[in-house]
Amino acid sequence: ETSGRLGDAAEQTLERILLAARQRDYPVVTVIGHTDTLGPRTANEQVGLRRAQSVAELLRQQGLEAMELRVESHGERNLLVTTPDATTEPRNRRVEVLVR
């Protein structure tokens, strides 16, 4: 959500992530924060990192047990929707979680 709180779909996704991690013997979880192209690239790296850290903390609070938990930012790299620089695109403001 724009407010920073998780919507219902995101809450359900967290549950699926936790289930996926529990189904592996030694899960490695990578949480990657993304942004749109609005703002300076360096600031977007930090925004993406804070976004990823927030989700990683939610996963920990909900009982994530992982052999390794990685938190990264791609900032405005790897856009979901390609846009020109300095463009607001809510679909690019996201967090990806990989469970291996």
C-alpha cells in the first residue's frame, strides 16, 4: 500500500513465503527491494533497501527460520515496468522474496 502497510494480498503472500521456507531443510531466503525511477539513483538504492529490510523483519516476526536470510536492494534497476527516468510507477515499488 502507499501508506507502507501491507494489503491483504501481501499478507497472504507472506504466509506462502513462510510455508515455502518450512518445506525446505535448509532454506536460503533473499529479500530484494525495488523502486521506481523517481528520485536520485543513490536515494532509490536506500529506499529499496529499507523496503526489503521491512519485509525481512516481518518474516522474522512471523517465525521465519532460514539457514540464511539475505537482504538486498536493486533500487531502480530491474524495473518490472520499463519507464523513463524520473517516472512514478507504483508497480516498480515492490519487494521480491526468493526461497531456495
